[in-house]
Amino acid sequence: MNDSSLELQVGILVACLLMSAFFSGSETGLMSLNRYRLKHLRKRNRGAKLALKLLNRPDRLLGLILIGNNAVNILASALGTVIAIRLFGDAGIAIATAVLTVVILVFSEVTPKTLAALHPERIAFPAAYVLNGLMRVLGPAVWLMSSISNGLLRVMGIDTERRPEDALSSEELRTIVNESGPMIPPRHKRMLLNILDLEQVTVDDIMVPRQELYGIDLDDDDPTLLARLQRSPYSRVAVYREDISNISGVLHLRTLGQFLQADGTVDRDAIQRAADEPYYVPEGTALNLQLLNFQKLRRRFGIVVDEYGSVLGLVTLEDILEEIVGEFTSGLENESSEISREADGSFLIDAGASIRDINRVLQWELPSEGPRTLNGLILEHLQVIPEANLGLRIGDYDLEITQLRGRMISRVRARLHTSPG
């Protein structure tokens, strides 16, 4: 065998090793692609479209890659052995085996696969053009291999037609949003996470409780009724008789002028006609469902009732939107009158404030699984009606009751507990 023949064999051997590296890198690159990003890119990147087409039939893709990879590896081994025997005699077999094992592992397996795992799109998209062409040429062989393989899997009781679902659960989607890094601005990330949290929060968590509802009693005298209408801090008020549980409608105060008669009296019949029919919401309704209900029924507020029909509170569309985008004010000083910062670093908190609101504003982690208000949390912890100036610790927070109103806690001073020293 002359030198030119040896050079040709070496050249073919090198080409086989390069093709082996191509098949190894292509396999890892395609399998490492982000399927959701791939579906996004396919509309403007032909390589992504071809890659997605290949991945839709993973059995045929793997069959094609294995046919190509094994063919070039076997050919490389045969050529390497021939060359080694020519150069070293009978010892060439052992030498070829040792050298080719290292060369194939390092240069045709580990290196290209590592590169493809680090940069899957840069490897997979160009490779998709080549693999799609080879699929047309080697289609019959790939089909035969795929059929035999799938037949064996069916014998083992495995359904080869069933593909893994690409659908994401809410927890998986939450992980993707959290791991998105700088790709999504922090404020947008918080909004996305808040939307996912809607299914875990109910109307009971955000409603205005019954004792804080503002309404007008049609049985009141005219001066009292007129004063309630004129001093209302809200654009909508509940209309009831005798007791707030007997709500007969919800009135929008933009129509206030229609109810005032020339002699200064109030037309109660006009109020009743102008009031919207109350819309009742069962307690425990998840916010994501209630948001859809508000949209479908074109409502902006609902009366929350228990299983017996008793009024528990009021939930509004604005309350749900604030759960998504945050309060429509900025800064602690504008958050509400329920929480105020003291000079010593503590916070004076209205005990009727929602624990969820306190945790959100102060970035605390007060227990929120049981009672919904700070008053309820303290009463559950103490199990007695407390006295003013009583101090206690709940979790990592020091609380001091500073004001009582009857049997209810009115005001609490709170701070994060700090260990001495």
C-alpha cells in the first residue's frame, strides 16, 4: 500500500470523526432546546421550524442520528485498525483500540455534546437543515428501525403513540417566571406571579368586612339620609332597610341629584329605582373565578354571603385588580391609614387590617392560614379578651396592644423581633 493510499485512509478517518462529532452534538443540541422558545422562534427562524419538525417525531430523529453515528464510528474503527496494522503490525490492533477509544470519546462525544448543551440553538438550528436532508435520503432505513423499536416497546406494554404533554402547571409556570432573570422586569414579574396567586386567594381574603360597609338606611329621616349621601367616601353605597344584612341594592352617587326634591327632602322611591340589583358572591370563591364572573356579568362589585345568606362583606373589581398590579398608590405613607411608621422603627397598625395586606406592605410573614385580620390573629393566640398595653410575640414579630374598642382590639404597635446582642 503506497503513501497516497495511506493519506486517503487517514483523510477518511478524520472525516468520520468529524461526522461523528456532528451527530453527537446535533443529538444533544436538539434535545436541549427549550420547546416553548422553539415554538416562539419557528415563525421567523426556519432552523427553529425544522428543529421542531424533527422533535415532533423523536423516535425517527434518534433513529437517524444513531444510524449516522454508528455507521461513521464503525467505519472509523475499521480504518483506524487497518492503518495501525500497517504501521505497527499485529500490535496495531491494541494500539488502534486504545487510541480510537480516547479520540472518539474526547473529540466526537464529550466535546461536541458539551458545546451543544451550552449553546443548543447555535448547534441545533444549522444541524436541522442537514438532518432534514438526511431524513429524506435515509427515510426507509429510519422507518424500518423506528418500526422495529416501537414494536418492541409495544410488546413491553408501552404506548409509543402517546407523547408527553407540553402543558405547564401553575407551579411550573411560577418557576419559569421566577427563573426568568432580567428577561422580565421585576414589576411585570410580580404581576405575573400575582395572577398565578389568584386561584389561591378567595373573596374572603380581600373583601371589606360587614362592619366596615358604608351604606344608607332608607328608614332614616331625611337629614340623616342626606348627610350619609353627601359624606360618603365611596362612589357606590349599599342601600338597605333597618339592617345592613337587608341590602336591596347598590347606588352610584353620580345620580345623587335625581333623589333631591325641591323642598330638600329625599325621594326614597327614586333611590330604590336607581339602585342596581345586588349581586351576591358565595364565600370562599377564588379570585380568578370571581374576576371572570365580574367580566362575564359586567359587574364591578359583589356582596359576599355565607351559606345561610348572611352578608359577610363587599368585594369589588378594583380589589381584585389591586391583587394583580398592587395598590393604586405608591409608598408606605400612601398605602392606607391602617399602617403608619413610628420614629422608633415600629409600626402602628389598625387591628382590623387584613394580615395579607400587612404582609404585602411590610414584607412580613405573619401567619395567614387562620384568622384574616390582625385582631383575629391576636385573639386566637391569646384565647382571651386582652387588656390594653399587653405585649406578645407571634413568630418573629413583637406586638403590643395599644388600644381597645369594646371587646375588639383597635390598635397595635408591631415590630420585627430582634435578638439582643
